[in-house]
Amino acid sequence: MSRVETIKGESLSLTVRRVIPASRERVFSAWTKPELMMGWFAPGPMRPQTVEVDLREGGIFRAAMEGPSPRTGQPMCVTFTGTYEQIVPEELLVFGWEVEGDPGDPTRVTVEFKDAEGGTEVVLTHERIPNQELVQRNTLGWSAMLEKLAGVCAG
């Protein structure tokens, strides 16, 4: 018999890094302009269907995506929403992250944009993740999305 304990205030996080072969200005734009996000903001074989951005602290974003699940291959539709907490152009984005309609608490994503040899290093930290399974799923999802981002920014 297994036992699972939840300790109030504890959560998990992940960090994914990727050098994108483009300027910080271009990479930041790809994270904040819906027309550019439509080219990459979905993991694996999934595709964005709509992206809405109100780029200001307190502003909301909404990204709907559909396609075969990266995990199961089954068709799925999912919409992520969040509120921008902090915006420093070409340096930092901090926003809440949640699945629309999911009763769970929002998680938090921090994206840092740093000068790097060959372009811009994107350092993405996803915090407040409630369990290890979601850490693994989000690590794979964000890694796949950053790979797509590199292609959009290079093109």
C-alpha cells in the first residue's frame, strides 16, 4: 500500500534552457505577438488555433491548441490562459499558467531572455507544479515548444 502526503506550500518546478538563433528583440516578439505565437505555441504535433495577448501587467493571454496529444496520439483540444505578472521588454516575462476550465490552482512561468553566443538564451522556469507527472509532461511540452520557437525565429 502506498501513501501520498501533501505538505502545504510545497510544489515542484522545472527549468528548460535553449539558445535561439535570433536577437532578444525577435525572440521576445515571438513570445508576445499573437501572429508569431501562431507559428510555434503548441507542443509536438499540436498546432495553435487562436492566440490572444493583452501585453501589460495584469493583462490576460489565451492560447487554444489542438491536434494529436504528444503523449497518447489521441486528438485533443486544450486552452491555456494566464495573467501577466511582470513584463520587462526583451528581458523577462512572468505569467500565470492554467488549463481553461481546470479547477486546480494556476502555476507560474518565468521566461528570461539573455544574450548568448549565437543568439538569445531562453531560460524558462515553471513553478508551483503539483506533481511529478505534470513536471515530466511540462518539461517535454516546453522543450518541444522551444524547438519550434527556434525554427520560427530563424526563419
